[in-house]
Amino acid sequence: MEVLRIQTDVVIIGGGGAGCRAAVEVVAFTACDRMLDLERYGVEFRKYDDGRFFQTPMPGQTYPRSCFMMENGQHMSTVLAKQSARHDNVRVLKDFFAYGLLRSGTSVVGVVGMDMLGGRIVAVQAKATILASGGYTSLWGFSDNPPTLTGETLAMAYRAGADLVDLEFNQYYGTDVIWPPSVRGTVVLYELMIEELADGEIIDREGNPIIQKPLPIRDDAIKTIFQTVSSGKGTEHGGVYFDTTKSPKGEAKVREVFETMTPKHYQFIIDAAGIGLAKVPLEVAPASHYQCGGIFINERGQSTMDGLYACGECAGNFQGANRLAGSALCDTQTMGARAGGCADDDAKGRQLLPIDEADLGRHVDLMLGRLTKKSNPVRPITVKETIRSTMDTYVAPFRDRKGMQRGPSIMEGLREELPKLVAPDHKRYNIDLMEAVEAILMLDTAEATFRSAMFREESRGHHNRTDFPDTDDQNRRCHTIIARDGDKPKLSKRDVIYTLLPPEEA
Amino acid sequence: MTEDSIKVKICRYDPDRDRQPYFQQYLVPAERQLTVDEILAWIHHNRDDSLAFRTYKCYKGMCMTCLVKLNGRNVKGCATRVEPHTEITLEPPDGGRVVRDLVVDFDRM
């Protein structure tokens, strides 16, 4: 198979109590400038008639801070894609499945991936590499993120020698559709159940409301739903019912609420499942939604490996233990610009380091080795599904050592299957070939998540342990770091850096 | 068809191997309506690991990555349901350069 080689200055891989203050400061102090940049590029923000930005207080904010874009992140990313297409010095490699970081000595010198359309392996040699690939939410089987977000870039960074941080802080969204399969993973907005809007109920299999109004915060609702399902009072498919059919507002008003507040999701559920939310109760359950942790970065977006940067959801440190509503898009624009700017500055002062051909050869073999015939072939999808269901079962909204410790041994068993992974021999858009490499990398990220979750023996933010239900500020107000030590993972604590006010003085 | 199923004819074409496109037929068990996406995923998982189609999901019918030609018309695979006991034909969506089977290059679409 042909290996295409490209040289560049900066390559960006796109595609997800414990936040260091310096990183937090970058976000806080540069957010307004980045927002005005977005407006200049063409993003429309909701405004008052007098031209001021409309801002509301999202949960956890002391002032009304959150601004609203029309259609949220979808609109923002379309505008940014158009803007970057205007620049001649930006080349976009589409349908590019990145799967390895190239190392030379102690530096990351580029990235290896598969051009899915052309069926070629591509090695991009770069002075700086930025991972901006989103989170690892779809490492879990029940997730509301695209199925591609399975955490390969975390595994890539880990294999290259970079530290990963706080992988145990996994956010769930409480009311994602769990049945029927055509809409499984679609978000149904919990907040719409309030009295002022749809005024419906979340009910168990017997029709009993399980959540009282005024609606509790999402974390508490998740706990209640999780307990309802665990105690056997959930629906046939493992959820609870999101039911607006008995709302005092009446069907027409409820329909209007869905059509105004979440028109795309509402219509999608009708088209793909034939279900009108205002007419029929829907089975929902907590699904994996966002990851606070990831590749450890400092306030410049630098990882612990020379030449490697990260930003957005695939990076960890800024979000700490608990992501607040309204912070994720802000993170992408502030830390994204920051990492980009710093990577560019650093690249200017560097030479392009040569690729280690043996290293490149190993990455090529990882991919091509799947195409040789195997005596007991294993479909990659079976390994992926086992990883995902293991995560669902043991790294759940509420977790304990007894369950979690099964994870690493299941992963060990799956590692033995990896040499048998096989894909049919097609050059272009070979899904099984891509899934085989995904499965190999997913194992690393899953194992690292299990070990991090077992390491942190307390409950904090999005990490809830039933065997350690209290928060341990004395011993655990710190990061969990996992990194490669030889060929084994090594866990450690790292101090959180407070530059201005430590939490107790805030 | 004696049991609940959907008969699916899919246009296959590998430019590296095939002189021209051809149709391949599959029988998908279906006791209820299935979306085109569900049908393709079932075929890929249970019958044919070589099938090429777009697997990305946005979960809200917006991204258009799942565009496919169903019975002669471009539709969103994620949001289009097919009844049991029907026969359908799937081809790559109009407007894009065919890469392999149902996958097209979205450039200039």
C-alpha cells in the first residue's frame, strides 16, 4: 500500500476542583475576544433589540454569562469551516482516519492516518501537532455523541508517551432516548419538563412519577433515574418514560414547546421512529455525554510531549471534575485559539524533525497487518461492542471497585483477540480496516479510564463512587495522571495549580 | 417472502476491481419499520463486511452524511423508514463522485 508523505508546519487533528487555574484563566479572559471573532466570521448571536448580547445565567454561574448562537455548535462549526476554507495555507484532508503519532527521540514529529477515500496511508510530518479531536464519549455503548468519538487520539497520545489526566470524570445526560434503536442516543431535553414549559413527568414502568417539581439539577435526576432502573422499576429496555401525554398544558401547547425549543430533535424522532413526543411516552435513560479529562495540557495547550498540543474535549485539566453547562463551546474557541497560536509560535523556532522510519513502519504494519488471512478471524465490531458494553456496565454514573475491577481483566482478554482481527481486502473506504485499528486503540483508552476511576477513591463532580461516597479534599483534591511506564500504565496524583484564589478562599 | 423481512438491492462498485457497477441482493429480517441506516448496519454486521457506506451519526437528522439514493431519490438514511415486506433499491446519492459502493466524495455536492 502506498504511503503518502506530507510536510507541514502545524497539523491539527480534528473530529472531544481539578482544573488548573492558568488554563481556566485563559478561558475566562479570552472568551469575549473569541466571541467577537466568531461574530466577525459570521456567527449570529441572539441579541436584544438595542444590540447588546443576550445573556442568561446557566447553572453554576454567579452572573448571567452565557450567550446563545442560533442553532448552537452546528452553526458555529459551519461558519468556522467556511472561514478556514478561505485560507490558501490551510489544507484539509477529508475522511482522514488519524491513528498514530510519529515519534523521533522524545518529540512528536507528526501523525499517521488512513485516507479513507483514496485508500492510502498518509504520514504528515509536522513541526507541531495539535489534537482537537473531541472526547471519548462513544467508548460507552450508550452515548449521545457520534459513534466515531471512541478515544483513539487519547490512545495515540498515551502510546507516544504523553500524560493523560482525569479520565474518570465522565458526564452523563439523563434523558437520552434508549428505545427504539433508530433514535437511540438522541437527546431529549430534560429541562423542558419544567412547569412553565411542557410540564410532563418522568415515570417508572408502573406510571409513577419519580422526579418531583421543581425539577432538581441534572446530576440528581440522573441518580434517581439510575436507581429506578437498577431497582427493577425501569422500562422494558432499561430506561424510564419521558411522558408529556398527561400534561395539564394539553397536547397542542406541549407540541409547540418541542417545536420551538428543540425543533430538529423533535422532528428527527418523528421521522426516524414515527413517535411524536407530545403524543407518546418515550423510553429514556442516562447516556454518556461529555468527558472532562483527556490529554494533559498546560495553559499553552502543550501536552507533556515535545511537539504535541491538545485542545477542546480531548484535552483535560480545564474542565476539572464537573463540566458546567455552557462551557464546552467556550473551551473550544479559547483554548483552541490559544493552542493554535502557541503551536504556531513554537513551530516558527523549530526545524522539521526527520521521521523515524522504523516508527513509521510499525504504524503501517498496525494497519496492514489486518489484511492478512487469519485462522480464527475476529470481526472488529465484536471487540468494539464488548469494550462499549463493558464501559456501560462498570463505568456507569455510579460505580464501585467490585464492578470496575472486572474491566482490566476483560480488556486483557480482548487484547488476546487483537492478533486475530481481520478486515476484507478493499482499498477504498474499508470500514472493517478502520474499525480494527479503532478497536486496538479503544482498548488502551478504556483500560486507562478503568484504572483512573479505580485510582480515585472518593466521589467528586462526575465521578460517583458508591463505595467512596464522600469527597476527600485532604487527599484527593488533585489530578489523576495515567501515563505509560515501559509497556504498563502508571497512575499518580498531580497537584492542581491555583494561581489566584484557592477554592477555600473563593 | 415467508418471514418478516425487507429485500434490499444495493448498488456495488469498487473502482479498483469492477468494470462497472452491479446490484447485490440481501434479505434483512424486519418485524417492525427499520430506517435505511439500521438496514445497512445490519447487513454490514451480519452478512457482508465488505459493504462501504457512511456510518457517522449526528442523532438529529442534520449532518447529511447518511445521504443515500432510495428507490431513485436522495434521502437521509438515518431518518427514512422502510416497512417490512417491501423491496428497496439503494444506490450512492446523486451529485457526488462515487468512491466505493454507497460512499461518495461530498466535494462539489
